[in-house]
Amino acid sequence: MKKILIVDDQTEIRELVEVTLRSGDYQVFMAKSGEKAIEIARAEKPELIIMDIMMPGGMNGLEATRIIKNDPETKDCTIIMLTAKGQQADREAGFEAGADDYFAKPFSPLELIRKVEEVLG
Amino acid sequence: MKERTKELNRALYDTQEARDRIDGILKSVGDGLIVTDIYNRVILMNRAAENLLDVRFSELIEQPIDFAIQDDTLRDQLKATLDKKETDGQFDFKLPGEDTKHPRIMCARTSVIKDRTSEQTTSIITIIHDVTHEREVELMKTEFLSTAAHELRTPLTSIQGFSEILITRKDLSKEERRKFLSYINKQASSLAMIVNDLLDVSRIESELGFALNKQKCIAGDVIKDVIPYFQESSPKLKIEVVLPDKPVELFVDKEKMQQVLKNILSNAIKYSPEDSVIRVVGEIVPNLELVDNERSSAFRISIEDRGIGMTPGQVEQIFNKFYRVDVSDSAPEGTGLGMTIVRYIVEMHDGKVWVESEPGKGTTVKFVIPI
């Protein structure tokens, strides 16, 4: 069973992604901060991390992505950034930090599943 | 012969006077002005340009422009623009400001002067204008738009996502359906508030203003009605309310006043620890602080928190449109409009609002409304 880590500071969004992924056969982990994301990434080595780019109050998604991708233990995790739709700068910053792909908010859950299936093959 | 000499003297005098007049005009023009010939040699430079570039025109007459400019980047930029020999070549450059964190931003713009008959370029005027303030405002607007966009997308994500889940999925429990519907409902309200804030501010901007619906109300009620919402969403917070013994009647737009209280409280909570104390104090004060000359009274409301506080620099900007204390990705949510709207509403009631704060200790926002 593939492991997916969801990282977003907002409880509702985490819940939305979790419910969305429930229809597939995945083991879902959740983190509400960049720091927690790094901790879980190291412990569980998820195949996929869905990471929000903006997380007020602590380490943001870009920083966490950079750290995870630079750590030999976790660099093989695929990271999809959740960005704001139409913000080119967000996308570029995401790729620069090492993200593998991006997905824009607001989103259709069906499309998110399609993207996840595409990435996890 | 004498007539000739007289005429020549007169012509010389007129020319001299014309030149003095032009010199006078150039000296007093606030923007820097440099005129160069087609070989980029300096023909004319006014006092403002001398000061900006820290050079003296007298030392530069007919010298290549290179000698006027110490900064390499600026020299290259200016030469590149001059070499194009066009009008409205433009570029920004920085000059040291009061401190390293606050450089001045200058905009240099070129204009060609052509000979009337041959249409050949004879010289180029470069005007240097201080645009520090404009660029600052542009930057704040861009940041504001990006923050506003983010704030709008957050509720929209819940609304779009959960509604689609409810429509397409058959495997949800009854509790889950109910929960998701309430999320959609709550976020729709949140969205409405954000949109209202944005509209309020754009109305303030265009100075159409909004109409006040003043009515008689009891000061205590206006304040007390607002508290429960905040107390509920921050249960660990202790919100104290102190009011005068006798009820005080105010003639104000109740809804707008409550918006003022909500905006201030919202900030206080945002920048305070979860289990902190916030004091809301209402009291009658002599109307010394207001423009009114008559000895009358005013009602003063103070909202005091024990949060992170602000530096004097931050306090100075707190009412500016689009200003947010922290715009990094790690900043708490907000559009930076709350206090702009607060000041506008208070001033429309002929009142005054101000902020006292100490970094690390806390912030107190006070406003007075005439009774």
C-alpha cells in the first residue's frame, strides 16, 4: 500500500485531501506544519507528499520541500506542491525548491485523484 | 557705429538675461536634469542632478558622462539608454537613502532634442525623478493582491472541494455529510467577509465612501455583543470588559462600530499567545483630543493586549492601506485592511484612533467618539 503524506496548516484542507484519497488504496499521514512534515517524511518515507506552499506561523512549504529533497533519506519522496491558481511565481519557487509537480487551489477532488494516480503510476 | 554698438549691447544683455532666467528655472527644478550631446558629453546639469550624483557641473563641462557617475551599474545603464538615442528610454536605479535598508529609488528618463531643420539628434535630456514612494506603494499593492488572492482561495478550496465530494461520493456517513455541509456554509460566510473588506477598501480608495446609518445605542451593548464570537473561537483567551456604571448613549452606526471592534480584537488575538488576556475598556473622557472647541465629552474605548507588540516604525504604518506587519510566507492571515477600515470609520464619526505599543509587551488600540 502506497503511503501519502498530506501537509497543510488548515485542518479543513487536510480533511478534504484525506477524504478525496480515501477512495484509493493508500495509507494517509497528515502534518500541519513544515517541521512535522519533515519528521513524518523521515519516519515513514511516503511515496508521495502533497505539500501546501503557504503555511503561516512556522516553516513554510518551500523550506520543508528543500529540506526533504536535500536529505538523502527522504529525497526520493515525490512532492506535489499545492499552489494558488495562476500564481506563476509560486510554481517557479516550488520547482526551484525541488518539488516534482504542482497542483493549484481551489481544486476538484476528482482531478487531484487523477494527478495522484498519474504520479504514483 | 554707436547705434550698432548699442544694439549689440542690448542683444547681449537680452541673451544674458534669457540665460539667467533659464539657469534660474533649472536650478529650482526639483528633479535632476542632465543634458548630453551626441557623444555623451555633459553640456548642462542642474543643482538637483549635482546633488544626486554628488558631482559639480563646473568640473564636468564637456566631459564624457562617465566622469559624472561613480556607480558602475548606473553608468552602464545610462550609457546604454543614451546610446539608443530615443525619447522615453527609462530605467530605475538606487541611491543610498537614510540607511542601508531604505535606499532611494530614482527613475531616469531620456528625451531627445532634434535640430528643427535637419531632424538630427543634437542632444539628449535625462530627467531623474525620485520614485521611492511610488515603487513602495506599487510593491505593497502587489503584495496585497497576492495576499487577497490567497485569502479568497482558501475558503473557495473548501467550498469547491467539499461540494464536489458531496455530489460524487456515495460512501459518506450521515455525520460526515452534515460536517462537510457546515464547512461549506462557514467558508461561504468567511468569503463574504473578505469580499466586504475588499469592497470597503476599494470604496475608501475611490473616495465614494460609505454612508453611515447612525442610531442611538448604548455603548456597553455595542461592545458586549461583539465579545462572545471571539471568546468562543479562542476559548483559552481571557477577554475582560470594563464599562462605566451608568449606561452611556452614543449616536453611531452600530454595525460599523462593531466592525471597528471586531477588526481591532481580531488583530489583538492574532498577535497574542493563545492563553493571553485582552482588556476592553470603555470610559467617558473630556473631549480634549478632538477638534471640537466646545467643552464636551467623548467615549473612549481601549483594547489592550499582551501580545508581541510593535516597533515605532510599524505603528507609524499600521493604518496604511495594504500594510501588513509581516508579509512572509509564515505570516498570519490577513489582508492588511483591518486598521485602514477602522480609522476610516472612526474618523467618519468625527473620532480619532491611535495605537500605543511596546515590542514584547503588547499593544493598546484606543479610539474616541464624541458623545
